Amino acid sequence: MTLTSNRPARAAAPLLALAAVMAATGGCRGSRSEDPPVHLQQNMDFQERGDAQEYNGFFADGRVMRKPPQGTVAVGFLKDDDHLYRGRNLDGTLADALPPSMKLDEKLLNRGEARYNIYCAPCHGDTGHGDGPVTRRGGGFSVQPANLHMARLLPESLGYYFHVATNGKGKMRGYKAQIPVEDRWAIAAWVRTLQVSHTAKASDIPAGNAPSPSAAAPTDTKKGAAQ
């Protein structure tokens, strides 16, 4: 029995493997073909999909856009905090305090003043007397903007002013689309600050915060020099 040596075949195997790799690489890189690429794993590349407003005969109404099931709410839009989003207590009455998630401090009041001056002061005035520049220059109001210091409005709760800023009242339209919910509460707090400032006494100022007499009544140097 004659045994045949396979040493030449073993020696040529690496060369053949290298040639196969080079051929495959040369066939994929830099070459052009009219045929689509081969997808060994298609995943979701060729799934059925529809564009907005597109027709789809699969559904009875022919619309590819489907209505969400009744009662569903997008994530982050539940707004289940009635105090924060609607200004009301659990019993449905208007709240007379800030939501627990908000803190009454100087930063909040500064924000409320800034937002008030942008959205409210043009009609209600810087101090809330209903005499803003739009009102003074004849803005075509059939009803005068409310004076926030009138006796009827002073007893109203903080939630009332938040509710009006949100939904409007009378000829005034709501600002919920323009002003974020926290800023509406800040405006309500600033309105209350304006109201309190008109009835406050010097004795109401905490010790150490009262302005000095010189700051409260600055001296007119020119007048003093003339005398």
C-alpha cells in the first residue's frame, strides 16, 4: 500500500485562504453594482411604515394616523396636581397659597415682577392700577383693564389670580399658552405683593430691613445749594 504525502496541500492552504479574503475584499470595496446589497440580517430595515396623512387601506377609515385610545395621556402631560396646574384645593375651591413644590422667596418675586412687567403691565400698569401704556394711549378697550387694588379684588385668593392669568376673564384672554405654569404662580404672588405694598405700614417691615431715612427721602442737593 502506497502512502501519499499531503505536505504540498497543507503548505498551500494559507495562501488559498489569503487569496479568498483578498478576492472578497476586492469585490466589496471600491466596486460598483446595480444590484441591491445583500442583507443577511434584515432586522427592521424593510418593515411596513406610513407617513403622516398617508392613506392606508388596512384600516376601515383609510387613515394611517390613528387616534390614541380614549383616556390616554402622553408621558409627562398628566398634570394631576390640581393645586399646581389649576389653582384649586382638593375640594375644588381656589387655593390661597403657593403649591407645595414652590417656595416663596426673593427669587420667585423677582421672577413674578419680571413676567408681570412683560405680560400684565402694558394694560394693568406697573403698579396694577389699570393704567398701563396701552390703556393710556387708547388701546381700543371697550372695558377698562381691572384696577388690581379695587376693594372687590383685594379679598380674592392667590389661586384666583393664577386662574385669571391662565384662563382669562371678561375681555382678557388667558396666557397659559405663553406663560409657563410656575411663572403664572409667580405673577400671582407679585400681584399680591403690589396689593400689600399699598396698604402696608412702616411697622410691618421686619427689623433690619427698613430703609434709612436718607434713602427714603433723598436730599435735593441742587435745591439745598440754591437756598
